[in-house]
Amino acid sequence: MLEIETRGFDEQLAKLARADKILKKHFKQAMGKSIVVLTSSWRRDAPVLTGRYFKSLEGRIVEGLSGGEVQGIIETNVVASKTGFPYPKALEESARYHYRSGPRAGQRTKGHVKRVVKNNTRKVIGFFIRACKKIVKDLEV
């Protein structure tokens, strides 16, 4: 007769049963840090005329998705100027517009949002790598 003794099996099952909560906790923290970094970087790089666009940039986390998923959203509620000009979209997509002042004065605004993401990708990935390490640690027996 063959017997197998398992140690910590019940404890491991209990931890795995809480995996969604553990994932969500650490991913939410990483997403929150990512939103802070990206929003502040976007604000620093945003073309400013009146400050309306700059001041409107906000980040938020969406929860309630399956498997511990969290989603981060950084957005502006400025879609057009008072005259109907598609202000943020034009600044991001058109080579026609330039920064009026500051360290980027004279440079094109085109791609300013993409530049923010590109310049902060390593930092954001680092937040999630650290989150994954914490998840593994929390799931260990």
C-alpha cells in the first residue's frame, strides 16, 4: 500500500480560494501608481493655452472585472473648444500645432500623449513586476 502525506495542502487551497482578492489588491495598487505617474507626466507635457485641458486630466481605476482584473483610465473631459474645435485630438494628431511656451516652445504638439506613454512604459511595467512578486509571495505556503 502506498501512502502520500501532504503538508500545507489545506492552507494552499485556502490561499488559492482568495487568489482573485490578492490579485486585485496588488494590481489595483500598481495601477494606482501607474495612473499617478502617467497623469502627472501628461500634465507636464500637455500643451497649455488656457489651462482647461491641463486641469481636466484625471485618472481612475475600474474594478469589478473578473479574475482580479483592474483597468486604469486617464482621460480629459475636454473634447472641443467653445467654438467646436477638436482641441485635444488636433494637438495629438496634427503636425500643424506647436507649443507656445515653456521648455518645448516651438516644438510640435503631435504625439504628446504617445510620448508620455513611451517615456513611462518602463516605470509602469516595474510597478506590475513588483505586484506580481507580491502576489507570488502572498500565495506561497
